[in-house]
Amino acid sequence: MGEHKLHQQETKNSQKSSLKGTLISVFLVGFFIIFTWFSVYQIFVNRL
């Protein structure tokens, strides 16, 4: 019984860290996309 409860806690902790990593990855990809669009827009405006 004790081992079963311990296994549940480990699973919860690993899920939280997995979600934290996912959130960081999503933000990094989002910032990269925004930076890319902004850079392309600046190139476009400078060539007008």
C-alpha cells in the first residue's frame, strides 16, 4: 500500500514538471514567431 501512494506522488510531480517544460517551450516558440514577424515587418517598412 505504501509503495502505491509513493508512486502516485511521483507521477503527479513528473506531470507538473512536464507541463512546466511544455509551457516554457510554447513561450519560446511564440517569442521566436513574434520576433520573426516583427523583423520581416521592419525589413518591409525600411524598403518602402
